[in-house]
Amino acid sequence: MRKLILFFALCLGLYSEVNSQALTDTTIMMTAFWEIGDQVVYEFRQTVDKFSKNEETLEESTYEVQVNIVDSTENQYLIEWRYTNEQSNRKVSELEKELLKLCQDIPIRFSTDEFGSFKRIDNWEEMKEILETAVGSWLTDKKELPDSVKVNFQNMMEGLFQTSAQASYWANDIRFFHALYGINLPRKEPLTGIKLYTNPFIKETMPGYQKIKVVAVDEENYIARIKMESGIDGAEAKKLMIDFVEKNFEKLGLQSKDEINPEDIPEFSTTEEINCVYEITTGYILKGTYVKLVKVDDDYKRTTYEYKLRK
């Protein structure tokens, strides 16, 4: 329906009015103009570069995602992602192999708002059942493990997938893929703000920085490029962690604040960067990259995704 509206608007010379929400002289908004039944395929390449305990490793994998627009209303889209053709040099456990095999049999269904911004995973309960089946099958084959260990391991794995919010956390590629939709950006200057990060040690949210800018707009071909940079500094994160420990030293099993040694608390930093090229008239991403660098003192993990729309 949206494409039909745009077509008639073009014929009537009214295109600028219909698309004003996405592009004006002063602002631009990455907006979805998708239709029920749309199907496109994206090619992904993921690279993970890790340095830990003075050892560096490099893992590479490729996969394809078939994107289907299942439903559309005034307020949201229902989208289906189906993963196919995964190839990797990464060493995986038997459990991971079983999970990957099962995940290819079921797509992920999720909702966005009317602009295309990610909201939630919708079929997370079905995905939870897959996880339980895979973990149960894997544990059955582990005759050497005591029953108590099996129960604790199964509870731990299933505990990671108890709510829609938890399922959404693990959908990393979906979250960064939709991260820029619905943000109204000035075309001449960056949009700056705060991005909250969760500390992996104390599970407290910490304020980081975020900057989004319009790099270029090709108005003749209706193509735009947007860049987002965000992160949290290691020294600042360490200060917040020390403050948390000092305020909660009794809960952490310490007798007094004197037992707190700042040297024992690592500097945990995160930086992220998204570069995205998309078609303004449809809202489909043509190509993009996402890079996340996590550092704990001298150790680091750099994860890079490259993705593009198959022609």
C-alpha cells in the first residue's frame, strides 16, 4: 500500500509532501516504507578478533538472512528473519552445533514501530522450546556428568531465555540493523546524546556517549548515508564500579571499605560504530557495517559485521 501511495504521489507531482517525514531541507529520518509480502536477502560477514592472555584469535563466518515483511499496521511491522547458508571457521561445541541446526529450522519473528525501529522478539517462547530441546538432548549424551551438574547447567541455559527482553538482548544483529530507524536527524550537524550501557560485572546501567550524523545525501537517487558512534570510557566506567562497590560493600561480603582495592577493578570500555547506506524511498538498507570493541584492561574483543542487500 505504501508503494502504491508513493507511485500516485509521483504521478501527481506531490512526492515531496508524502515523503516529507523522511527527508526535508533541514532533517532526515530513516523511515520504513515496507509492504506486506516484501522479501529481500542480505549477505552478512562476521569477524571476531580477540586478544586475551597474550593470545590473539580470529574467527570469521558468513551467512544469509531472508527478510520477510509478514504484517503491517499503522503502528508497527511484523518481520521474519530466516538464517541460511552459514559457513564459519569458528570452533563450536556439540551443543552449539545442535543449536545452529535447530535455529535454521525456525525463523525469528519480531516487531518494529511504524518507522522500523526494533521493539521486541515475538516468537521467543517458541525459541525457548528449541533451546530446551537442544540442551536436553546434549545433556542426555553426557553420561559422565553428575545429575546435579546437568540440572544446574540446564537451569543456567534456560535462565537466559525467560522473557522477551532477554531474547531481544541476544538478537544482536537485528538490534544494530534497526538501530537508526525513526531518529530525526539534523542534516548539517551531529545529533549527540546519552546511551546507557550495562556493566557485565555489576549489572548496573552506566551513561555513555552517542553521536549520530548524516554523512551524505544523494537527493537525485534518494540515497543517504548515516553514521553512529557510541561508547563508554574505561576510566569513567571504573569510577562508577568503585562507587558501586563502596556503596554495597556489605552486600558483596566485605567487612569495610578498606578491603576495596581499586587495582582489582578492571577498566571496562566499549565503543560502537554503525555506518549505514539506505534508500530513502523504501527505507531498505543497501549496505552497512557495525563494529563493536570491548576492552577489559589490555584484553579486547572486536566484532565486525558487514552486510549488504543482494541485488
